[in-house]
Amino acid sequence: MTTPPASVPLDASLQEAARHMADACVGALPVVEDDHVVGMITDRDLVVRAMARGLPPTMQVGALMSTDPVTVEADTPVPAAMHAMRSIEARHLPVVDSGRLVGVVSFDDLFWFVTGQLGELAAVVNATRKVPDPFHRRQNRTAAR
């Protein structure tokens, strides 16, 4: 997960949220009130739901954000986080500890984690493989005659 998480307060403007996304190089921000996640605002929200409809950049994110966001606890296992992300068709999940925002896990974070795990698994498989070496078998046959 990314920590410390980039986030915006409930009363931030759409323009402030867009600037914060650009500065943090992220595509979504948790919207927080007293360190608790109350919503999510995405780059897609800003483009499709705001700009395309001619909404003013001074509008507060609270008017446009997705409410009742799905979050995961900091100790959530990776498969459960992947399931949560898939179930809501999202690419970002706020990570909380006792209700307080502590990070954000993204599709990219999970992708790189799983890819690394597959690489480690491949190394174990290769190390334990007992593939006979055809050249040594021939030599052993010849030497045995």
C-alpha cells in the first residue's frame, strides 16, 4: 500500500482535488473528515462527472464523491483485498486502522505483489525440479558398458 496516503478533506474543491492528484501522481483520493474516510474521488469523477457536465471547479468534492466507500483494514490479507477491489470494480481501496486512514492500496500495488510472489514460486519450483540431464545420462551409460 501507499503510505502516507494522499487524501483531501471533505470541503476541498474539485480543482484542489485534481491538483492534489497530479502532485501525488495518483488517480483517486480518499475524502476524509477527522481522519475517517467518508468518500472517494477519482480522476474519472473529475473528468466525466464534473468537467463533461460543466460543473464549476470550485464545487466541493463532497458533492461529487462516491459515498460509503469500501475500505480494508491494515491487516487484511492480500486475497481478501483483491476480492474487495473486484467486488466493487475499483482500482483503489482506502486502508484503515481502527477507522482511521493509514494508506491506499491500488490495483498496481496488488499486481506487483502478486507478480513478485509468482517469481518466488517459480524460483522454488526450478530449485526443486529433478530434470535429468540427457548428456550425463549418456555418459553414465557409456561408462557402465
